[in-house]
Amino acid sequence: MNHLFLISMPGGSEWILIFLAILLLFGGKKIPELMKGIGKGIREFNSAKADVQQQIEDGIKDDKKDTTKS
């Protein structure tokens, strides 16, 4: 039996239940702080991802320069 159908994105009513659970757990005053922390984490992740991508591209360029000089 295929159990893949059990793993899917939540629909509209599930999102409402998730939001209400978060509201009950953290309260109305803590949610903006929570979202601010999540946003900061996402920005730091994207910055680190861009740095790694730039280092890889620089390494490829340096490697191409070394092979053309030889």
C-alpha cells in the first residue's frame, strides 16, 4: 500500500488549526518576536548561501585561469 498520500501540504482548515495552536502556545505578544526571529534566521541563511555560492564561483574562475596559463 502506498503511504505517500499521507504526506502532503496542509489545506485551509489545517492552516487555521496550526495558527490557533501557535496563538495558544505563544500568546499574542510573543508572535511578532517569533516571526522577527524566524525572519532573521532566514536572512542569515540566505546570506550564508550566497557567500558559499560566491566562493564556489570564485574557485571555478581561479581554476579556469590556472588551466589556461599552463
